[in-house]
Amino acid sequence: MPVDSLGNVTDAIFDPIGNFKRTNIGGLHEHFNSACARDLCTRLRQRINLPPEMLNETTLRTEMPFSQYVDEFYDIIRDFRYTLSPREGEIMDSEEYHRYVEEQEQLRILALNQNSFKKTNQRPLNYKEIEVMKWLLLQPHIYVPTNNQKRNMQITQDLKDKFMPCYGPVTYTTCEGVRETTVSNVLIGSMQVMLLDKTGYNYAAVSSAKTNHLGIPSKLTIKERSSSPVRQAPIRICGETEGRIHANVMGGRAVADWIEQSNNPKIHRNNCFKIYEAENPIAIDAIVDYNETPRGQSRPVVQVTHKLECGGWVLTRGKPNGKN
């Protein structure tokens, strides 16, 4: 995956204009703000010049290698918060907030001494030391309220002037194993991503869809959603954005088959039984036999098929590139 000059590694590559397609402009600012905060953490860590293995909470609490920088680092962090939101900066300066942070620290030390055989040698930190330590541990909590006094574009400009993140060419390894460097500048930053639906860790997330008397997946009503101990709606395997991305790589036919494994009741039940009965469930060569479980049984396809059949039309599945 791409890496920038500071060693920040990319976890996922998104569509560069995806935010505009979905009118999620705030995602661009979140991406930039988080990159500024991350690189500020990196600069603070470089100042104390400690080896990576010593940059952990235990070492920072017991040895306090950053004690001489506390006031300086705290002022820098305070300036960063004021740049994001004046209201957040005011809360950070309030005596009530200072007391709350230090009370939580006292309770933490008390809990450690009560729950361990040996008393901890850690001393309670003050509010400045706690804030600085969070940033040194790459755990900054930044927040921009929805009713912020500053507009997002002004925040971005102020951050560029004071806390510009790493923005330059990135290096990556191609499929052939060749190291390449981009010509254009790239910004690597973190974003909060909300995953769709449940995960397969819960058994309720993998049950087959409820069907009506015609065998078509039926839409659950508000009353029916809690009528069963298991989930009775088909799992949404991928959203619109993910489907488009995968279709560009795998082709539309592969994505259609992939989505049908959830939306087609017969194929989904077949898959469940194959997994239950397999000796090695994570190494099944071909889970779907389309001779036994035909395609085209998902709710939208079946509804269109039935309507066309009423008018004398029959849909057939052709071969790729229009060949019969």
C-alpha cells in the first residue's frame, strides 16, 4: 500500500470524487483534519527523541521523559484545538474541565491499587501531562461541533498555515514487485467509516431472508422485525459504492453472482448448509452449484421477471460480450 515520506501507510484507497458523488463534503475536511492531528503527534514524538519501544503508556507515566516539554507541548495542542473550534479551546481552558480530568486520573490510580496485589508506582498526572501523553501515544481526540463558530474552509486554511500535514508523492509496490513513486501529491489521513449491517460473528447476521407464499423475499414490517430470534432480512453484502468499485475490477457478472448469494433465498440456504456440513468450512472449492440453485431468484429480479411474463416476455441469461 502507498506510504508517504513520514512513514504513514495507507489502509484503504477511496474514490477521489466519491465524497462529491454522495454529497459528503464533510468527509474531505475530516480527512484533512485527522492528517493534521496525526502529523502533529509525529512532530511532538520526534522532539522528545525516544526509541519507538519506549513510546508506550507505562514508560511515559513512570519515567516522564517529556516532563520538560509539558508546558510547550500543551500550548501547541491548545492552539490546535482553538484552530479547529474556539468552543473546544474554551472548554480545554476551563477549570471545570481540569478538575474533571484530574478526578478521573485519581480514580484510575485508586482502581489500580485496589485490583492488584502490588501497589502501582505511578503518580497521578495533572491535566496538562494527561493531554500531552495522549498525543504522544497517537490518541488525540479531536472534535468539530456541528454549530462551530468557524466555517470548514476557514479551519482548513488556518490548519494549512500552522499545522500543514505531510502532502507529497507516495511510494507503492506494483503487482510486479516494482517500487513506484507517484507524480502527484497525495494526502494520507484517517476517516471514520461506518460498516453496513451486521457482521458474521453474530449468528443472527447469516440467516436467510423471509419469503412470501410465492417464494420471493418479502420486506419486513415494523411489527415483524422483532417477531423472531433470528434475522429475517437478507444481508446487504455491498452498497452502491462498493458494487461499482468491484464491478470495475471483477466485472458486472461476478458482482451479480456475489450479491445473489445473499438476496437469492435458495442460494443462501444452500450456502448455509454447505458451510455447516463441510469438513473444512473455510476451504470450500465451489459453494454454489448453479445447476441445483438457478440464478435470478432475488427480490428485484423476480418482480421484474413476473411483470414481464404477464406481458409475454421471458428473460434469458446470455453470455458475455453479447454472444449466444
